[in-house]
Amino acid sequence: MLKYLNGYDAQLKSKVQSLIDQNKLGEYLLARYSDRHDYTTDKSLYTYVQELKNIHLRSASPISKVLYDTKMRDVSAALGSHTFVSRVQGAKLKAKNEIRISHTFKKVPEAFLRMIVTHELAHLKVKEHNKAFYKLCTHIDPTYHQLEFDVRLYLIYLERFGELYA
């Protein structure tokens, strides 16, 4: 029933289910995260991602493209993606990093967008979802784990009730 919370303990799931049953999940989210961000264009998203990268991962590979992806329809599969493309161009090897964020995150609080961007930026350094990866995520944003949980709650709300931050 709470597919975005697989892996979380039963007591926590029960509390979330209670919020849903009492029709208070939206209130909970709005109390914690009331305003939408202003990064609604690909250009402003690129600037936002570059600023975070320059603060926390200055030595990481450059990012060539950042955009909202309208083809990412199934948010249960991916909220964002990081791709690394290498090609031979003459005698040189050209590499490009691209970050794509689901268009679902155009109308959410900045904290939710920051969580997705943090996740994708961490993939510049660590490809696998392992201990080092999550340590880097919390280095970039110490509230990463709470934000990830709250994004999961938002996805539950979105799936059941529709837009919260319209």
C-alpha cells in the first residue's frame, strides 16, 4: 500500500497510514514545506545545480546539461537521472555528464528539489548506492535522509490526492 516506504519499519508506516486516514498528510507536508521553488526553466535549474556543485563538489567532473525531463513519468522508477557519456572525437576522448530531473519536481519546495539534485550530484563521484554514496549525500546536505523520507511522503500524497503545490 505504501510502496514508496518499502524498507521502512512497520511502526513508521503505521504513522504515515494514520496521517493518510485522517486526511492530514498534506497538512504535515505544507507545515514543513510551504513554498514552491522558482527554478522552473531548464536554464534556472542548470544554474541551481551548478551553484550546489561549485559549493560542495568543486573538483568533480563538469556538468554539460541539466534539464527537467518530461519523459520521466514513472516517479516510482526514477526521480532524476545522471548519465555519463564518453565518445571518441578525433584523437581525444570527450566525456559529458548530464543530469535530468523529473518534470514532477518543477512545482515543489526547494528542499525537495535540493534532495534530488544532491542525489544526482553525488553520482558524479560515486556511481553505486552504497555507504560512501550516502555519506557524500549527507556531506552535501546534512538533512538528506529526512528530505528523502519527506519526498517519499510527497510522492504518496501526489499519487493518492494529486498536486499539493499547484
